[in-house]
Amino acid sequence: MRDAESGLESMARTAMVADLRADGTSVKVEPFSTPVCRMAVILDPEGNAVVLHHATTVW
């Protein structure tokens, strides 16, 4: 399923994304911060977007 999007609650940190990139993972969107979370988007081997998400605000 091309262009489907999945999300994972994770530690979307710059170092983790760098480790994934070093292992051959394609990064679609570099890590960035919002007022409530930190996010990045990587691509799985089939080209599907996977959102890495880490909440930084307690609800």
C-alpha cells in the first residue's frame, strides 16, 4: 500500500533518526518540534510513510 501513513509513539529524537538513517532508512521529514510533541517521518522499505512521534506535553 503505497503512501499509506502509520504512526508510532516513540522517541522522535535527532539521534534516533540519525541511527535509522545510518542503517539505510530513508528520512522524509527531519525531526521537528511543535508546542506539544516532537515528530519525524521515515519511509518503510515499501515507501510508506511512518510518523515517529513523542509527546512532550502531559495532557
